[in-house]
Amino acid sequence: MSLGTMHTTDATLSTYVAAVRDLIDADLDAVATARRVEQLNTELIPLDYCVPAELRTEHPGVPYTRNLVYADADHRFAVVVLVWGAFRETRIHDHLNWCVVRCLQGSCFETSFALVEERMSEGHAEVCATGGRTLARGGVMGLVPPPRENMHQLANAGWPTAITLHTYGDPGTRARVFDPVTRKVDIVALQFHNLLP
Ligand SMILES: [Fe+2]
């Protein structure tokens, strides 16, 4: 199995990525993988862990910055640091595969959504909020693949900056986004801001 690309020399993240890679090599199902990745976050990343400077850099003009930590050579997973300004939020989106979020600084708020199945048509979908939870510093949450618990909106719950670590069971470069007002559904390309020129 070929190694992917690390975009930091940080020892904690290097250890974490190696453990996730070993787990992915074991080829468990998505639910078991996500639950074990949640555990690895808690076991390997201390509560007082400080993200290295090169991954804390905020990109101007975007609601939140996505800095790539590691891209698997075989596109099986990716690890990304997100840096959020005060009360900044994602669009409502779902995931191609499992996803695990660890809050490293500040606090985050997740609103979960569900599709209103009978109101779907080509390119459009109605969504409804189904719950919410706060993720304090050190907290971890996992999402497993559709159709289970996989659609959400994530926000910085406070002021000023929140930092989260996202581990995706895919390259982390695409998301399906839902506009709750127009009901339009789009696939969007997601950037890694630390790789931009
Ligand atoms: Fe997400």
C-alpha cells in the first residue's frame, strides 16, 4: 500500500494519521471504522493539543478555512483541519462516506437534518432539522454513510475562533449541499486552502 502525502511534520498528527491508515488497511465496515476513528481521536490527540501554525492559517474571504493534513494515496480517506471565524457555518450538506469531527479549540454546534422523502424531485429536495448538539473542546462526533445520520450543518458555536479536525472516509473534495429555501441540491467541489498558490 503506497503512502499518501502529509502536509505537516507535527508529531501528534503524524501518529494519528498512521493509526487511521492502519485501521483503513484492516478494511472494516464503515460503521465500525467511524467508531474506531472516534476512539483514535480521543486516544491519540490530547485535550490540550495545539494545532501547528501552518494549519491554523486562515484564508481570506471564505467562511471557514480547510487546511489539508493528509491525503491517502489510494483516496480512501483524508484528514483536514478546519478553522472557523466567530459563528461561521457550513451549508447544509451530507457526506459520501463516514466522517469524524474532533473539536480542537473553541466549540462547535451541529444541526442535523433529514430529507423529506416524499418531497424530492430531480435536483431538488426538501430538508427538515431533526436535532442539534454542541461539541465542546475535546469532543468527538462521527457520522456514518447515508442514509443514516449523515446530513448536517456545522458552525462555530461562539467567539472568536474554533478549530476542528475532520477525518473523512473519502478524499474530502466534494459534498452534496442543500438549499433549505429554494430546495435546490448541488454537488460542490471543496478546496484545501493551504494548497492554494
Ligand atoms: Fe460535514
